[in-house]
Amino acid sequence: MRSQLSITLAVWHAIFLREALDRLFRERGAWFWLLIEPITHIGFLALMWGVIRKTDMGGMDVVVWLMVGMLAFFLFRRTAIQVMYAVDCNRPLFVYRQVKPFDTAVVRGGLEAFIMALVSAIIIVIVNLLGRDAIPSDPLLVMGAVLGLWLFGMGYGLIASVLMELVPELEHILKILMMPLYLISGSIWPLASIPSPYREYLMINPIAHGVEAVRLGYVSHYHAVPGLSLGYLYACSAASIFLGLLLYRRYVLRLVMQ
Amino acid sequence: MIRIEDVHKRYKTDHGMGRWVLQGISLTIPANTNVGLIGINGAGKSTLLRIIGGMDYPNKGRVVRQCRVSWPMGQGGLEATLTGRQNAKFVCRVHGHQNDLPDRLAFVQDFSELGRAFDEPIKTYSSGMRARLQFALSLAFDFDVYISDEVTAAGDASFRKKTAAAFKDMAHRAGLIMVAHDENTLKQFCQAGILISDGKAQWFDQIDDALKAYRDGIQK
């Protein structure tokens, strides 16, 4: 008889390899599109800001500013979406009773962090080679903020996947929600330029805190948005993950029963 | 040994909760016993089998497994975008066979006789090819108890002969819990029987007694 821990680790190993294959080689050049999506977003917006002769954003080079914000937001979005569909995409595999819905969710989130680390490294090297100074001045702050965003993505995904199972119509709303989140998280234009009191409303969104904190970690003299708080991001992450785990625990049977 | 304690089960339908399929089933299935589940269509045989195998959960009660129990034979889940080999690797890893992976894969490839199709995605398989792979996967591991739901041997004649032989061999080696509508199959493989009717289960030490009680029940 295997111990429970060794079963779980074996299952995580198996799911990780299966998910990695699916994510990187599902279609022709699937890995290429993972890389090219953030590059086109950064490139297009850099072009837009360039057209209106904006080269500096709160003391940061606009290309680096865009790159950092975009990668931070993509980490959140991809983690959230991958975790959200973890149960759906692995349905045939729950026949093996060792595989639990939570295993698929946590492994998918981990895989996405791994892939985004590689994608980010490649993009940072490219931007550096293009002559922009894209080296973080405070790597610890960058890592702290990125971890917070990833945790919030996990929490969002966990909650969303259970809600989607309970009320299938919510899938449409959760999908639509990602678009405004992209716009209001400050990854494409500076939240610091928004007047009070509207800025305070936008800062309710914990992703905005994460995105700005990563920028502050990159350039220490960056004029970050007032009211920036990593603690708030971590509080939201902890709350969402806790709620997500609670929902999984409560509705785990519904997630796999036919 | 498998202990089934006061298992209740009903399914959710589009109009709220459905009727109780199983109502308070308590049984102990001893080790190394071949058991046949008997009952009319819709009596809950497959439901009970799925709950024993851990693919489904009871609304109330529990199942304690003190041995290695298989998934329903020939009904293992396959991921359509992955190849046969990748699916086989997944199942081996989940069952803790990372170390002897090549041996298990060689067995699955050999038994399924898929040849080069073993490295093609499952979505390109015919239903016969799927069945071959699923049956080979079921036989690739040493379980203490196998569960089998109407395993009508799939594939062409030669493969059917091979699976029948393998099934017989497996039934001698390990315990078996099976659902089958053919009486001769049940008599051939099982010693004991469980009759399921009206959500209750009744244990018979002899499969013949169970079949007799089943026939008497129908005639009434």
C-alpha cells in the first residue's frame, strides 16, 4: 500500500506532464503562441504610446513599463483561466479515483507559473537586447508582487471553477469580466493619472496593486500610484484562496459526479 | 476486503433530486471472492459498482477498501488529444509505476496490438482501437479486486479470444466484482452473488441461489 502523500505526489507528477504536453504541443506551434501573445500586446501598445510621443511613464521607460505591467497581468489572467477550466479539461481522468479535482487545479496553476517564468525570461532578454534597461533594481519586491498576483489568480480560478459548475451560465459573465479587468488593472495606461476619487475606486481591484508593485520593484524611483499596498493584495489572495478551497471541499462531489 | 456501510445514492436530475437508487446497502465482500451483481435493468447494479470502485460517491454512507481496487475494466478514461502511449504513461504514473514504466508500456503496446497507432492521438482511434487500449490498460496492473461492468469483449474475433483468455486468467488470480446479464458468464466466473432490488441488496454465498431468487422475483 502506498502512503497518501506518495499517491498525491505521483498524481501531481502525472498531471503536470500531461498538462505540459497539452499546453505546449496541443496544436501546431502551441508554445509559439504562448510567447507571441504578450509580445504583440506589448509591441502594439508601445507603438501606440510612441505615436503620441510618450517615452516616459512616471520615471520609467515606456516599453519597460508596458512589458512589466503586461507580464504581471498575463500571469494573473492565464493562471486564473487555466485553473478555472482544470476540472472541465480533465473530466475523463477522474475515472482513476486517485485523481481528485483539486489536484488538477493546483498542478495547472503551478504549470502556468512555470510557463510564464520562461515566457517572461525570454521577453526580458529580448527587451534588453533592444537596448532598454529591463533589469529589476529590487528583485525581492518583484518576486513578492508576482507571487501575490499568482496566488490571487489561483484563488480566482478556484472560485470561478466551482461557481461555473454550480451555475453554468456564469461562464459567460466570468469570461466577459476578464476584458474590463485588463483595462482597469493599469497594465496599459497609468492609474496614477486618474483623479481622486475614481482612482480609489479602481484601487479596490487587487490586481492593480500587484501590477504597480512589480513596476516599483523594477525601478525604485518609479512614481507608483498612491495607496499602493502589497498587504492588500496578499489579503485578497488569502481570502480568495481560502474561499476557493472551502467551495472545493463543499462541492467536490458535484465537480466529478455525473 | 471491501466494506460497504449503509450506502444511499440518488442522482440529481433536471427537475431536482431523483428517486433513491440505492437505499441503505451494507455488505462485506471478502478478499479473493468473485461476486456477481444481479438485478433488473435500472436496479442500481452499475451505480453500486461505480461507488465500490470510487468513481462515484454515495450521498450517505461509505465504502472502505482495504485492498487495491481497479477502475471498471475496459472503461478507463482517455484524454483525446494525447497519444495512446502518453495516456498509458499517465495511468502508470498515477498508479505508482514510475520506476517500471517501460515494462508496463511494453505490455500495453504488446497486448493492445495497436502497432504504430500507439503513438497517434486517441481522437484518431476507432472504437475498436480504443477498446483494445482500455482493456490492455486494465490488465497492466496487479489489482487485488477487479471490477467489471458488462465487459463484452470488443474488437475483432482474434482479439476477443485473447481478452476472454486473459479475463479468465485474471479471475483465478484476483477477486472480481462483475455485472453481467448473461447467466452463463456469471456462473462461469462467480462463486457468490448479490441481488439488488428496490434499492436493497441481498448477499448469497452461492451464485445459483442468487440467480434463483432473481428469477423468482421476476415471475411474481
